[in-house]
Amino acid sequence: MALKCGIVGLPNVGKSTLFNALTNAKALAANYPFATKEPNLGVITVPDDRLKALSDIVNPQKIQPTTVDILDIAGLIKGASKGEGLGNQFLANIREVDAIVHVVRCFVDDNVIHVDGNVDPIRDKDVIDTELIFKDIETVEKRIEKLAKHAKAGAPADKANHEWAKKLQSHLETGAPARSFEVEDAYAPLYKELYLLTSKPILYVCNVDENSAKDGNEYSKKLTEHVKDENAEVILISASIESEIIQLDDDEEKMMFLEEMNLTEPGVNRLIFSCYTLLNLITYFTAGEKEVRAWTVKRGSTAPQAAGVIHTDFEKGFIRAEVMKYNDFITLGSEAAVKEAGKMGVEGKEYIVEDGDVMHFRFNV
């Protein structure tokens, strides 16, 4: 499955610098508002050491990691929900993504202007939130108008939907995002149809200076405290460090550079893993002579659903899945050894895939 995350934030907070560091796509990063007008799309390879371990055993012709699509969206300003700046375009682009990566400026640099004159991560975060909520209120109000017409006809279900939508409207009008609104199963389809911007899971990225990349600073700590009740992920990244790492071709040089910065891994890794957590995703593997490959599925997916990620015919004609646990495969050293040890599982349609499963699918089309 293709995972798409949208990078958002005010102008000049480091979105495009981070995007370039993540994808090496060379998006325009400039010291003035609206340097990004059209959304830039990049593809990031998901780091997973398990792929190399599997390939060392299988010795395949190629290794295929899974990927994440990253959309660098134009900077937002106050009034975007009413079309100010590039507001309408910005908000339309957010609808396309699975998760929001909200970059918040947590560094001071007199050479990089701030649209509001000074660094204040809480204010900046609230500007974005407010504009997204305003747009969601507009969306819900339009749906309420339609539901009201149906409710007048007297159908109980339509009346119930109308009352529920008004409760959602009231929730948004308090300044709370849709993701914090409890949705009963009966109203889940209607909620999903609304495609609310603030219903998407969110990751806050504190873009800090180099010296604060490990432990943060006063700005990042204030933001972390401010969002503690939101059920959102918060990570620290120095976009300037990431932009330097991407220039290094040798893995050993990268590790030496990270050690100098007192870091254990690039920020891109933490960002991707945090997105996986947000979206409740896991990875399973297929391993053969032609290819060792990582696949992404939702946690809780059944074996047929996992097979469908490879090809829809695999899901339609699913017969069974042969499953090896990653640790068993690595410890025992081969598929034959796993079978001989009695650790090869033969699973049916009800099997729930686990992170790290090495799977072969049997199907009939």
C-alpha cells in the first residue's frame, strides 16, 4: 500500500529544507514566503535492517524495500480557510494525504525571516490548526444543510445523522480537531465521507538548531507540553543536519557524522517510523531467489488482505499462506531449516499478519 504524508507548516519553518533532506529532490528552499507554490512529491525508501539480514540468507537477484510518498505543500497563512495566500490550494492538497507532518519552527536565525516577526511554536501551531478547523466547520455546515432537508422527510436515520453532524459541528467550534471527536460505529461511514482535514493523524516535527537535535530546546519543550493531550507524535529534527547527511554517499561517513552530533540515526528514520505508528502500519516480507521485498499493511490485516497488497488476484483466489517468523528464519538460517524444525505455519483466511512475518501465498485464479 502506498503511504502518503503531507508536510505542512507556516512559510519559512523549514518544510522544503526537510523535504530535500528526506528525498534529495531539490525542491526550492528560499528565504521568503510561498517559495513552494505547487506541491512537490518525493519518494522515501523505508529503512529496515531486516531486509539485509534476509537477503544475506536468500541471496536474491534484487532487494525491494517499501516506500513512503512525501508531499511538500505550500506554506499556510492566517485566512487560508477563506482563500488567503495559497489557502484553497493548500487545503485541497491536504485532503490527498494519509497523515500530516506538521513542521514547527523551533530555532532562532536572524538570517531566516519569520512571517510573524518572531519564533513562537505554540502560536504558529495554532495558526495552522485554526485554519484547518475553520475549513472543516465549513465542510460540516454544508453537509448539515443537506441532512436537514432529508431529515424533514421524517426518516429516523436521516434525523439521527443530522443531530450527530450538529454535535460534530459544536465540537469543532470549540477549537478542537475532528480527530478528538468520538465517533460511534453507526456514524463512521458518514464521518469518513466528510474527509475532514483535522481527522487525519498528525506528527509534529520540531525543527531545531543543530545543538538541540538530541535533547531539544525551550521552544520544542513548550510545544511538546502544549500538545500532550492531543494523542499526537512529536519528534525533534534538525533540517540543517539532515541536509548535510544526505550529501554523504558513504554509510560509514554518515555514521561518523551522526556520532559527532550525538545522534544514533538520521531524523528521516524517526519520521518514517513515527508515521508508521500514526497510521498503525506493519511490514511483512516475501523472500525468494528473484527478490526479497518488504510490504506494508495495516496492523490487524488478514492473510488474504496482505496478499492483496501484492496483487488483487492473490486476495481473490487466496488458498493459504505459509508463514515463517522473522527471528526463526534468521536463527535457523534457511526456509528448509524452518520447515524441518516444525516452525513453518500453514495459515488460512483468518490469520492475522504480524510485523516481520515472512510469507508465501498459495492462490488459485
